[in-house]
Amino acid sequence: MKTVGIHEAKTNLSSLMREVEAGAEVLVTRGGRPVAKLVPVVEVDGGPREVRGRGLFKHVRSSEIDLPGDEELYGRMFGILPSGEAG
């Protein structure tokens, strides 16, 4: 895994992103201490429940969200239903 300082990461972000898109991982440090890790995005098949099951989304209760528009639609899209409803 490639390691770069934060200044180098800022200066060469486009180049680093090309490397990450190609599959590389990059550790970003500040003062020699790790602060971030750039990794490729993994495509996940399936719906929100499968994605959440892989740890890519944390479970959010409907009372924790404030979304404009149709709450039922958002709930069904993200597998979040009002308290008391089974999904």
C-alpha cells in the first residue's frame, strides 16, 4: 500500500485517484500518523438490505431521518419503516 503525506495527497489528488480507480490503496498521513485511507469503491449487487448487511450502511431508525418528500417512499427505498412496521 502506498503511503503519502497530506500535502502530497492534496497536490497529487488526481493522480492518486487514478491509482485508486485502478485498484490501489493509498494511506494518507499527517505528521507520520495515518489519518485516512483511499480505497476503490466496491460495487455491491442487491438492494439496500444486502448493502446494509455488508456493513456499508448503518441501520437508521425512521425517527433519525429528516427527508423532504414522501417518507414512505424513502423508507421503502432504504429499508427503513416507521416504528412498529415489519420490513
